[in-house]
Amino acid sequence: MQLDQIQTVRDTFQSILRADYISISDIKQLENLNDYYVDFFNLLPKILQNQDSFINGRRGTGKTTLLMRAYYECMKTISPIIKEESYLLQNKRVLPIYIDLSQCKEMFSQDYKNLEHSFISKIVEEIRNQLETIFHETRLKLGKRNFSRLEEFDDFTETIKEGILLKVEKRNIVQENKNSTTEKLQGLISTKDVNVKGTESTVDEENLCYELDEIRGYNVQQFLGCLGRIRQKSGLDAIYIFVDEFSDLTDDEQEKFSTLLKKLLGSKNNVFFKVGTITDRFYFGKDIIIGRDIYPIYLDLSDFVERYGGIVGASKELVIYTEELIQKRLNSLANGLKMNDVFKGNKNEILIRISREAMGVPRTIGLILQNALTQAEVRNEKFIQISDINVGVRETRKIYFKQFQGAVQKKVIPGFYMDMWNSLLKRALDEKAKNSNRPASHFMIDPIRKNI
């Protein structure tokens, strides 16, 4: 690598860390994602089916990247500024809407009283914002239809803003009592007699004062029906709503949101939801049945081991995946640099080292490469060698272990997980001591190791 190429390579490795850095409103970034995305497990066609689904995987396995890649594939079918056609959706016309729940925490304030209305308002807001990106600001046209002047949509957005009057209640009732006495005295004096007349009247007044408390909201079925009519009038085949970062919600927020989500699933209006969740950190509540109401799409390595005949076969496939991921990023973001321009030494050994450590997690690959490049620069080298990769592996392990340690200390995860880790580590070290030339197994469940 030349000196001016090192920064480009650094940026390339950084792009592997998080898809959150991609702006949904930046067409160029989405185009780059389209170029370098590696759909190694062929999941893109699954997420682009007309069904409600959730994408499940550990942190860093590429959930957000997959959602954004699917979002861009939908854009190809309707946006006049994207010339490439979708080979996956073919003749279908799909409007995509992307919502990041981690940026919508205000919806869950006020004891969830207005959660339905707030979420629907968020969808409408994102439709407005993202249509400007898809159709390039004022050119909100879908085919021959001027979407920006679609009366149905304008009426719909105004209704959402104002809300529908669902109930009127009398609040703050105050009772006022008023007593008044009026006296009147009349007198007449003459030479014949004295006549005095008097009148007294008492008036009791009672007033009831109250305020009208209006409860406004929006019926979910009305919302879906209206969205369905917009879809039909606009010539769309479907609307996909990508909901990311579900697991960023607290347990209580997840349960409340799932109650709303249940009403939105299976709408029969060709409006489909795609939800991103973290393994073991999501709860759809008792009403949503996985495999009936919503279908899973798994990203974790464990879900692919059987497909490749065990961990050995899966590990070999991951070496191919790692090479393809790195090379595609270099092609798209580093002006077409090749692996041999960046790495020095036995390329296969380097790829095996990275892939076995990352275990199918792209973010881990990015962290290892970043740290390895830093180590190469410290040595004033222009290439990354296996020794640099080993340093990158150790630094990445430290990052993850600090996360794990902090989660145990803060009781985010139970303390016995640390005991389990220490036990596994001791067993691995004991095994390593028996044969220093052979890698130690942390798990020791393989039948061929039963005598070790």
C-alpha cells in the first residue's frame, strides 16, 4: 500500500463495523452498500417476501445492514433516480419505510397512553421524509401519479396530526353555591294611619363548572385501511416497513410495542413489517406467535452449522465468506485494491485466523482488521501480516471481554456467566498444557476429544 492508500483502507475496514453510519437519506451510501454487500447465506430474497418477519442475530451479525440492503432493493422498483432494476423483486413495485426505534424513545413516555398514535404518526412522518429521498425532493411521482398531490395522503396526514376524537370526558368538576337575600321596605305616613310594608326574598344559586377532556387517537385498522388505499391508488404492489433496533427497548417497552405490533401484522392490505431483533433480547408478548404471525430469519452461526454438515464444514465456508466480504469492500471503497495489495504472507492462513475468531460476525472482522492495520503502521509496514492479525485478535478480545465484564458488574447479565467463563478457560488451559502444538477446545464436546 502507498501512504495515500492507507487512509482509504482504514475507512474501508471501518465500514465493516456498523451499518448505523449509513444515512438512509444518502443515495450514494446506499449505492455503495448495494455494491459491497455479501449475501452469503441468501437471506435477501427471504426478507423481500410478502410476509411479516423478524431478523434475529447477535450484535454485529449484520441485521441493520440486511434491513438497509432490502430497503435499497425496494427503492430500485419505484425511484426514478435509481437506474438499476431489481432482479429480486422484478416487476413488483414496493414502497419501503425505515424506522429506527432507538431514535423513537419519546413514544414510550406518558405511560404509553398515546403509543399507537405516536407510532402511526412516526410512520407518516417517515413516509413524508423518505419519499423526498426516493423521488428526489419535489418529484414525488409514482408512475403517472403525482404522489405529492395525492388527496388521500394529504387528508390522511392531516388526520394523523390532529387525531380522531375518540372520547370526551368531563373533568375537574367544581360545585359552586351562591346564597343571596334581598330586603325591600316601603313606608306610608298619613294623617289617618301609618302603613309599613316590607318584602324579603332569598335566592339560592348552584353552578357546576367542568372542563372537557378530549381523548384523541387513531384506530389501527383505519390506519392500515387508509395506507392500503394509498397503495392501490399509487399502483404499488406492497409497502414494507422496516423496524430496526427493537431490542433497544426495555422489556416493558417491548411488551407494550408488541401489543401494538400484533394489531399491525397480517393486515391483508399488503403492508408488511420487517423487525430487527437481538438474539435472546426480544419478547413479542404472549399474543404474537412466531411461525404464524411473524416468521424468523436467523443470522447467527449456530443456525448455519447443520446446513454445512457441522462446525468444520461451516468454518471452511466462513473463510470464503471472510475473503469475499473484504475483497468486495476493497473493490467498492478502496479504488479496487486487491488482497495482495493489503496483506503480506500466507493469505489463506490470515483468512482462517480472522474467520475462526469472528465466527461469522462481520463487526468482529472489522475490529480485527482495524487493530491489525494500526499494528502494521506502528511497525512502519505497508502491509498487514499474520503477526498483525494476531495483535488485532488480542485487542478485539479485550474489547469484548471488557463489555462482558462490565455487564456482569452492572448485573445486566447474571454473575454465574463469569463463573462459567472461568471454568471453560481453565479447562482449555489444562488441555493446552497436554499438547502445546494443538489448539485447545473451549467446549470439548466433540466426540473425537472425549479421551483428552
